[in-house]
Amino acid sequence: MHQLLSFRDAIARHAPEDGTFACAIPGLKLIRCSAPTMPMPVVYEPTACFVAQGRKRATLGASVFHYDPSSYLVASVGLPVMGAVIEASEAHPYMSIQLDLDAAELAELALKTPQPPQNVTAAGLTLNQMNSGLLDAATRLVALLDTPDDIGALAPLAVREILYRLLTGPNGGAIQAITQADSRQSQIARVIVWIRSHFKDGWRIEDLAGIAGMSRSAFHVHFKAMTAMSPLEFRTQLRMQEARRLMVSDGLDAANAGYHVGYDSPSQFSRDYSRLFGAPPAKDASRLRFAG
């Protein structure tokens, strides 16, 4: 308990109000929220999330993850997720950190910490039980913000320890597989990067299977195992997230937002949008602008 309080207090010192804060430690963000939030779409880049106080829910396709100080979440690839803080108050705000997973450093560490080969394609989003070694390393990393002159020398060591503990943790094999060019995870990860750059375009499943170097049937199975979605569902999630941003932030109407993300049919765009966000595009965007 004392260790967890130290972790919480270190975040609180450098995130004194609600928001997401970049800091002097590369790849580290501090998050604070003093009330529950509505589900919001976000793309989780390869990252590890550690909670010091409160609770959050992440939804990926049909899979739902609840995490709190007793657990940590790892995204080994960039995935479109619906995230919501579900336990937070003014007296006990939600507080957490997100640490980017450095692919090059993970690959170097993976050579020194070999894992048994994966027999199945692991999910790209995994929930794991927090342990004292990982919590201690995360606490020391955030505490370095108290002594900025030490960050350059000591932060890389703390980050490296965290990555090591992730690799040697219960789902370390899935993370390690991403660093291996010939693994199923790495092949699907390449496709995910490609889709994120071409989500507005029309393409065939055969095109994606070719990028992965798999047959169509094998590709579909491994893609869904890793993302909890079909490739077309994955593309739809990305399209809807961008359309929502265009309407709320840039003021586009629903028809133009749909067109900008690749829809020729406004009615199909509206159906897909309502299915994901629970309201028609114009109504949802208006509600979000008012709430903001």
C-alpha cells in the first residue's frame, strides 16, 4: 500500500489538475481525471498503462477490459479503442501514466530475454496483474520529475527496467513476438500500420493478406485474434473516429465528414456512425460540442 501511495503522490505532484500531460521524460504521459467520463474513441499506440488510483474501461471490438491499480494494460500495436474513466471523484481522482513502448529497445531486450514461442496469435491488447517490481520501477520513473537534472542519466534506466519486466511478465511473449519480423504478430502489425494510413481508401481483403504474406483465410483468423475485429470493422472504427473529430473540431457537417473518411453513401455513413456511437452523426457531434 505504501508503494502505491508513493506512485499516486508522484503523479499528483506533476498533474495537479485534470488533463493529459506530457513531461520531461520522453514517451511518458501523466493523466488525471476527477470525474467519470463518457466513452470516447482513441487509438492506443503501443503503450503500457499503469493506474495509481481509480478505474478505467477500454473496449476493443467485443472485448472489454477494466483496469485499476491491481492491473496494467499493454497495447502491443496501434488499436482503435473506446475508453472511459469509470471510477473517479474530486476527493479521489483517477490518476495513471502511459509509457510508449520503444520498438528498438524492446527488440534489443528481447534478444537477452528469450520467451517460449507463441502457439497462437496473441491479442494486441492485454490485461495483466501488477507486481511490486513493476510498480517500484514506475514509481521511480515518475519521481524523477522531482529532480530534473537526474532525468537524462536515470530515466533511461527506469524505462529499460519497465520494458524488461513487461517482456518477462505473463504476456511478455506477445510483446516479444512484435519484435520478430517473421512472427504472426509482426505480420499483422504491418497490416495495421498500413490500414491506419489507408483507412479512407477502398481495398480488398486479398490486398491486406498479401501485405501480411498470408492466405486470405489465415489472415482473417490472425487479424481478428489480435484486434478483436475483422479488417473491415477495424477500418470502420478508424473512419468513425476521424469523422467525429472532423465534425466536433473542424465543424464539418455529417455528409462532408462521411465523404472525407471514404463514404460515398451518407445513409450508410449515418448507419455505421449510429451503430458505433449510439446516436446519429449530427446529434452526437452537437452533444459533444455542447459538453466541451
